[in-house]
Amino acid sequence: MIRIRGLTLGRGARTLLEDADAAIAPGERIALIGDNGSGKSTLLAAIAGDLSPDAGDVDVPPMRIARLEQAMPRGAQPAWRFVLEADAALMRAEVALAAAEAGGDGRAIAQAHDDFIDCDGPSAPARARELLDGLGFGPDEAERPVDAFSGGWKMRLNLARVLMAPAELLLLDEPTNHLDLDAVLWLERRLMRSPATIVVVSHDRDFLDRVAQVTLAIEDRRLVRYAGGYSACEQARAERAAQRQRAIVAQQVRIAHLHAFVERFRAKATKAKQAQSRLKALERIEVLAPLRATRGIDFEFAPVGDCPDPLVRMEDVACGYPAGPDGEARPVLRDVSLTVGRGSRIGVLGRNGAGKTTLIRTAVGELASLAGELQRSRTVRIGYFAQQQVDALRAGDTALAHMQRLAPEEREQVLRDWLGRFAFRGDDATRPVGPMSGGERARLALAMLVWRKPQLLVLDEPTNHLDAATRDALADALAEFDGALLLVSHDRYLLRATVDAFVRVADGAAAPFDGDLDDYAAWLLHKPVTGPVGPGAHGAAPAEPAVPGVSRRDERRAAAEQRAQRAAQRRPLQKQVDEIERELARLEARIGEIDARLAEPDAYRDGAAAAELGRERGMLQKARDVAEERWLELSAELEALDADTAG
């Protein structure tokens, strides 16, 4: 049993934990959560014995501890050997065996062999390679020296060392940050089978929900224990917050209006887009509203307005890199056919290195296509988020300076207000970017992206380094975004909340994946062994059956013409629908303001003013009913048009 009693920890003059108590039972898998800077990593250091408490104590019984290192490893040894060396007992046995054999002492040799076998020495190289394979390293990469890898892959090597070391206690600080979804799923299974006690810090809610049995939350410099993973903890905290907070009247009014709308039109418009989107919004905000109202960051994307359709169309495209010194281009994906329409919400799945980033860079125009036909609307506003853009922020400039360069005509106060929505308030807006954390830089990049009012969002691992509150805010904003979305992410909560179709990138191809994330996890467990990279490779999507006399290109061209004709018919109807939706939003906002005012204790002290508000509300409600009826008529026309086209 690990016991934390009266623990006080500080960083400089700041107190992180004060008189905190907690207990961790043997074999428990613990999620350690808290805001950025709340002391999670500091607590892990104290448990590991690397940091002395300011007061209180951390009682850890004698046990072998493995802690995920954050420092970049160095060395010329092969990756598999670097991982193997994490087993200190095995290394001692190797040295003893070599010394005994050099000395020719038969008894010492026999004892050294016994010790080597006790450490599972004969199987150790294979176990190290198995760990590397699970974390995405190919057989050839296992032989490469440590110094040959980039930062993200070096962090994976650190994780492999932790899993290789025999330990009764694993301390894992953000283990999923540099993993793709395939590796995250593998790591989940590995940790759930481990008999060790595990304390893990992560902002990946699905990962914590699967792995953790208990959550320790740092709240008000104390440790609060909750049963279950992240979502169970969040729900418990939300319910507790709802009991003590009544400053969320406006949000409750919104929930009431969403309920009213859905109940009125559920029967008449079960398939109508607006009713369904409001129902989903209600499901998202109803339980967690009290907690999320306090998260300090909240934003939304502007309506996309008039927008071309499709935005991007790829037909038999080869994606890759232009010719190098040898004069040959380097295709990564071949025969890619993908259409991103006005309302497309596509998640891209696949291992790191399979070509996901190459695909989306080609889609947005950062890479030229090597073959095939790629059409991109000239008028579409694309919002592209990638790590290289975060890294390209000017270190010497402030967040405010970045926004002023983006919007030189805008008033400073408007830009400060905008940055405040992304948690850059007061002096935070004028701090240089250089010393900012990775999460702060990512928030600034998001603030700049949202300002541009994109119609197509292309996001490559946008949640890396973001804390839980910002991830939730991003998921909420993307769920309400009415444009197109192309998303690469290992964050399953984000994928589930925001996309409705998947593309799997593997074996040199990109093909639709017919299933959800649970199906993808099951597919990973039972996928066939892959063969050569390229079209037709074993494990790739099967080719479409050939139709005599009709080429695939002719079929696609005919389908594209049909889509264009349908889009031309739909466009004026959709424009009217969009205008009505904006008017409905305005009407509901004003009705909400009136309801909030009439709910105040002193609302009826001025009888005439209250009566006037009541009359205004009645007029607004009538206008809303008329607008909603018209919206339903137009939605029915759109559905009929789609049905005729499909037929």
C-alpha cells in the first residue's frame, strides 16, 4: 500500500499540494488528473523518491519502480538493445556470465547461467522487439541506433524501456502523447494485463476510461479520489459542481429551448438535420454543463455560409514527395479517391508512417499530387492545423502580436477579448511565445485558425499537448461546426464526437473503413499480415468489381456529374435553410435573454417593463414558430431532392 499523508509540495514560491492525503492499493491502476501546472508530474517525482516533500510524507514500500523519462535518450546502440538495457537484473546477469566465462570457473559459469535464465535472458531480445513492434517500430527500425530517431520516436523508446523493466510500480507521465491510435490501443491492452500498480497522467479520456480503475484528481491543492476512469470522475465532479453553483442560468435556458424544439418536431422531422444536431448538442451539454462552464476556455467556429460543394475531390491520386537528387518521385499512397463535400466529417485512421499526414497535406495543397486528378475549390477557406505550424510561431512575439499581424485593422481590445476565449487573459496575452508550453502554443494556433472563419478544417493531431479542458472545448466546437472536417487524431473521444465516416490508410492505400472505432480496434487485433506496400497488397481494401464496357474512371466521372447537378439544385434551398437557421439562433438568443431577465427576483418590481418583456417574448415566439415551419418545409424539399437523386 502506498500512503500519502499530509503531503505539501511546492514549485518555487507556489504551493501545488497542501496537506494532501491518498492511498494506492497494490495492483490498482490510477489515473492522476488535474489542470496544467497543478502538480501532477511533481507528485509522480515525489512517489518515485526523486523529490522531497515540503511537509508530510509519501510512504512507498520497497518495490521496483519504473518511471517514464521525459528526457531525450542518446546512444549509438540499436533500439532493441537500448530497450533491453532497462532490465537492470538482466544486465547484471549478462556481466556476471561474461566474467565467469572469461575466468573459466565452471561453478561460477553454472551460477551465472542460472541467474541469466531466472531473468528470462534467452527470450529478452525477442521481448524487446515485441515491445518495439507494438509501439510502431518495424523490424529494420529496431536495428537502427537510438541517435537516428526523431524526438517523438525517442519518446516511444523511453516508453518501451519502462514496459521492459521488471517493476511493481509504473509511473507514466503522458505516455500517449507521441503515439498513433494503433499504438494507443496496443498500450491499453498491455497495461490492462499488467499486474503492476500503475499511476498514469494523461489527457486522453478514452485511454484513462479503459485503463484506470480509480482516479485521483488534484482539486484546490488536495487529492480527491473517485471510482472509475476520467469520464466517471468528470460526471461525479459535474454533479457536485451543479449542487453548489447556480451561475449557469443561461445554459439551462438553452437546454430548455433545445428540449422544446426537439419535442415539438421529433415526430415531423426525425431525419431533419437541424433537429438531429440540436438533439446531439443537448446530449453533449446536459450532464457536463456545470463543470464545463468553469473550464475557462470556450469558443465556437463561425458559420461557413455559402460554400462550394465538393470542396476537394481526388481521383486516382498518387500522394508523396517530389523527385529528389536521384530524379525519382517517392509515392507514399497510390490510387487515392476521396471526396470532401460541404458537410463531410471524415476521420483518418492508420499507423504513424502509413501516410496519413501525406494524404491531408496533398488534400490542402502543401504537397503536389504525383498522379491522378485533384480538384480543390479556389474559393474555399481552409483551416489547417499541424504541429509544424505550432512550431513556426515566432518565439519572440506575444500572443497579441501574432493576432495583430493576422488582423492588422482590428482594435486591440477586440483581439484581447478573442484571446481571452482561448485562456490568454491579461498579461498572458503579452507574454512571449518562446517560454510557452506546448499546450499554450497549440491554443494560440487554434485561436488564429478559428479567427480565419474556415469552411474546411483539416486537423493533424490537434490535441497533442492540450489539457483536458481545451480538448473538451475543441470537441464541443467541432461538433457544432457546420463545415467540412478532415481529422487525424489518436484521441477517440474527439473522433467519436466529431466525425461520422472513416478512411483507413495502410499498405500504400487509402480506403473507406466501414465501421466505428470499436470495429477498428477489433480489426487491429485480427488484421492479416501485410505484404508489399502498394495497391493490391495483402491487407489492402479489395478492388471494386469490374463492369464490362465501363471503366472505373467513367463511373466516377458520371457520379461526379450527378453530384454537381444535385449540388446546383440544392444550393438555393440550402442557402434559405442557412439564413433561417441564423434567424432562429438570433430569435432564440433574445428569448433566452428575456427568460433570464424574467427569472430574476426583482423582475416584476417594474410591472410595465415586465409586461413589455412579456409582449416582446410573445412576438418573438410567433416569429420563431413561423421560421421553424418554413425551415421544416425547406428541409423536406431537400430530403425529397436527395431521395430522387439517390433513386
